[in-house]
Amino acid sequence: MDPTESAKAYGGPSHRKVVANPHPRWVARPPPLRHELLSSWLHRLAMANGLKDHTFCSYMFGRQGVWNRDLDRSFSVVNQARLGLWTGVSESHIQSLMLPRWAGRLSEFVNANGNSDWILPMGVFHRVRRRHGLLFCPVCLTEGAGDAYWPWRMAWSTACVRHRVLLQDRCPRCESPYMPHRSTPSLFGRSPCASCGFDLSKSLPEGARTDDWMFQERLQSALLRGRTAIMGTPHFSLNLFLGLRALATALLSAAGAELVSRLTGQPLPASPSPGSKRDIENQSICTRRQVMRAMWPLLEDWPNQFRMHLRLGRARRSWFTWDRGPLPFWLQVEVDRLTLNYPPGPPVRTRRQLKE
Ligand SMILES: [Zn+2]
Ligand SMILES: [Zn+2]
């Protein structure tokens, strides 16, 4: 049977009058995977039922365009209920696949449409994604074509914790963002690029450094548990991520970039959009990776390493001035110890040596 006819037989728009009770359900209903995003699950459901994502959703949600928005952040309660009826998955389970579940843990709230702290922007334009806001692990894609998981939307994510390889944010051939909802597996590849067809699962994986995946594993664990002991003492994850974001913003300043360079041994790549704010979510994956690598030694043996490195980097309190309200206490007490300003010239220690 034609897939379209098959879908209509299970309650498509033209058969709504006929089918009243019980509510129709899709024949194939693969359950959501652990850590999976809502968009990824919808994509898998559509593939399992032999339909394109847009057609599949039109049977459940009518003519509303669910794919022309960042549906992992914005998916109405009505649509959640409808999806639950069609799949037999509870609404609470569906909500747990969306990024707003992290409100209160990752940031105070998650914007449905605007920018949100630590969440990579997608640059939605109709059904196309203009920005590289969804990462992917090529090894994960060999196991599950077109899958996507919530850590792949986080600005602090740079490595796959499972496979210990670096995450990628674009097609190696044409540099298009990863848009699984616009492509389906074919003879040419299991996870083809939506623009050029290159099989993203064949993109060469690059091994991650130990600090890449270890730091990320701790952050993932902090987010899942809602608390952490990353600095020796217990903290709520919200305070941790708020402080880390302030630290990342400080490291992305011109002065902070020198400290990043000293801590990582490499200069910070130039920001692709120098006019934009120093928000970590707006930086390239290379810049974000380097900032996270610089952050890791600063947090070790807290606060001793932080004090030493920031003193050597001649950090000022003004590095941590931002528009997000007060800093969390664990960071504020250390920022209060920083000098308001340094006198011009070389560091004091160097001048003493010169006198002798
Ligand atoms: Zn992986
Ligand atoms: Zn491509």
C-alpha cells in the first residue's frame, strides 16, 4: 500500500470523520531513546512509518508548521497531547525530550523562541537551519541514522562521551548544518547531508582529549542530577552553569584570550562575528572547545589554580562584569579578590627583578 494511503487509513485528515474512537495510532512506534531530542524521535517515527517528516507531522498536527521552528524548545502542549495519542507515549515523557526540561538547572529559564544560555541557536529559516546549532558524532550516526541527543545542543559540548571523539557541527564537504529532518537514509548513505548528500556517518572522527570528555561527562552528570561537587563542595547545577558562563564570557574578552592561549598553548581562533556579544553560544565549535579546555585547569583544586592563573593573567574584576545580574557566590568571592586595575607596565615581580 502507498505510504500516504496507509497513513490515511490510520486517521489521516480526510478520514477524521470516520475514525472517532479509539484514537488511531501509528503502526510503527519506536520508543524515544535515552537522551534523545524530540525532533530526532519525530524523525525516526516518520522514517519507521515510511513518510517524510513534514508529511508525517501533517497527519497529526494538520497544516501547522512544526518544522519551521526549533521544536526542541517550542512544541505546544496541544501538540504534545496529540503526539501522545498517536504514539502511546505519555505527555510527561514527551516533555522530557525537550530542552525546557533544563530550566532551573542549566539556566533560570529556556526561551521558546529567543536565545537561551548554553543552548546553541539553530537559525531557523522556514524548514532550513542556517546556523550550526546541532552537533553530531559520526560514530553515533553509524549506529543510529539521523539521531540527535540533547548534549548535541549544548554550547559546552565538544566531544561524544560514549565514543570519546570530537563532535562535529557541519558537513565536511559543503559545510551545511546537520539537518536530519530534511534527509532520509538511502543507498547513498545512512545519514546523508541535507544539502549535498555526503554521508555524515563517514565523516572522519577525530579522537577527543581526556579533558574534553571528562569535563563534559561531569557537566552532563551535574545537569542530570541537578547538583554537583565539581569544586569540592556541593553546588546546585544552576549556580555552576551560571558561574561557568560568566567565566567563559571573561575568557572570550581580548585580555581573557591571552589567558586561554597560555592555558591551552594555542591562540584563540578569531570570532566569526566580532560585532556580536561575547556569548559562548555564538562562537564556533573550535573556539568553544578551546574555551572549555582553558576552563578545566581553572576549576581544578578550586580555588588555588584559579587564583594562580588569573594572577599570572593579570585578570581584573572588570573581566567579570556582565549584564546577567549577580555572579554565583562560589565565583563572586574569588572575583572580589581580584585587583580593580593594574598599573601600566610589566608585572610587579618583573620590575623588582629588573631593579636588582
Ligand atoms: Zn558518539
Ligand atoms: Zn554537505
